[in-house]
Amino acid sequence: MAVQLQLTCASTADGESLFRWLSDEPGARSDGRLSRAPSTDPDEMGTLVDVLTLIVGSGFSAAQLALAIRQWRESRPRPPELVITHVDADGGTTKIEASTPEALETALRELEQR
């Protein structure tokens, strides 16, 4: 079962960097579909925001995604802020704004259990 996650970055540069990073991640490349788009969230109007949409298949786990994001954040001079939005099949959403790698991994694991 595929899981849709939207990864929202506060700047285009961060969005581009994360897109390249995840594109190089073997699990995301082989078991996921990654695309980029500007945010359509009306709450973010006027804010420069990049949204990456990752459709995750069964071969790419939440732990792998958390590790990839953790490594990406650690590679940056200042760890960028990142909001992950899980989009349910019925259109409902759950937002994750985890400031630590451990909190992010825990939140992603909880989403994986749904």
C-alpha cells in the first residue's frame, strides 16, 4: 500500500537540496515516486515554500526515510526546518513538525503503523 507524504521546506534551496538527496536514496528511487511542486496550502500564501511529494511503497520504510532526512539535515550548515504531511486515502492529513531526529523517526513510525 502506497503512502503519500508531502515534505515542505521553508526555502526553494532547501527543497531542491532535499529533492536531490532523496533522489539519490536507493530506497526512495526504487520504491518511491518523488515529485516537486509549489505549495497550494492557503495558509502559506506569500511564503516561499517547496513541497516534495513522496509516494512510498512497501520497500521503503519510515525508518529509511527518517534516516535519509536526518542525514540530509546533518549535511546542511544549519538543519533546515521541515514539515511532513501524511495524506490519507480519504484526503485527510496529519502534519509532523519534529525538531529532533528521534521525534521525527517516532512520528514516521507511527504513521507507518496506520
